[in-house]
Amino acid sequence: MSAHPKIWFLRHGQTEWNRAFRLQGHLDSPLTDQGIAEAERQAQIMPSILAQKPDILVSPLGRAQQTARIALNGAAFQTDARLKEIHAGDWQGATRDEIFAAHPDLAARDPAPLEIYAAAPGGEGLAAFRGRIRTVLDSLTTPTVLVAHGLWGQVLRAEVCGVEPTEAGRLSNRQGCVYLLEGGSERILEAPA
């Protein structure tokens, strides 16, 4: 668990579709004003991290790119397609309420968002998603900043901290902070109030 270098994980700020409870997956929507403010809060945390000259990898999806441009204060970064959010198959673009109305059996289980995405017909599924994230983890050789997505971050953090993959979706999923992953545990870094 603790064999990985230090990681700073940033989830993108709130998007229009986050606010509407609409599944994005590999689709995209822009940051809301709140999402921009969340990226600006991350920018307050990042100077001392960036001073350590970490590698920086960012999802190619627009919401992560927009967050990175704000939160990283203009620092150069590499885009890595492996950091894309889980693909939600036929449910991408649908709202949670639409999915629950069509699948009351799923709604009755009170699923976490990760469980909804993992159950999507034609989607990536949890095992493949976890495998994709493990390839990123296994490729890291130096301290690294990762800017990606909420469910991506939950599975990453579960892997680093030894949480069962089936429980990853119950981990916190905050925006506007930085998750520091080191030595098999996590700590949340926040901007001063």
C-alpha cells in the first residue's frame, strides 16, 4: 500500500452537470461559479507543493483541464488519458433520477455514485476502472500531483489506503481541497478560511 510516492490528488471543481446530478463520465460540462471558486481555493494550497517540483498529470477532460489551469497557477502539466473518469456507458448524460426511475431495483439499494456508474450498461465497470487507475499508480516514480475526477479519486485513494474496492464509493469526495496520499494514508489539505 505505501510503496507509491507521495501523491497530491485534486478533484475538479463543481460542474453544471454535477449540480444537476447528471452522469458525466467521458462527457463534459463546464465549471460553475462555485467550481471556479473551488479551484481557486486549491490554488491557495498549491504553491508549497509546486515548489517541490512534482510531476503533474491531468485528465484530458475539459472540467479537469479548467480546474488545473486555475489550481496550478499556470504550472506546466502533462495530460494522461488514464485519468479520465469512469465511462458510464448508456447512462452518460442521464440524470440520477432518470436512471432510478428506469431501474427501481438499483434505487432501492441507495447506491453511492460509484456504484451507479459501475452498473451502467455498456460502461467501463469497476474492475476495468480500477485496473486503469492501478496502471497509473504503478507507473509513478516520483512525487506527483494528479488532477482528475471524483470517482477516479475515490478508487485511487482506496487503492493507496487499503480500502476494499467495493467500499471506495463511500469515501469522501470533496472539491476545493487537496488530498495528500502518503505512507498508505490520506490527509485533506485545505486553504485557510
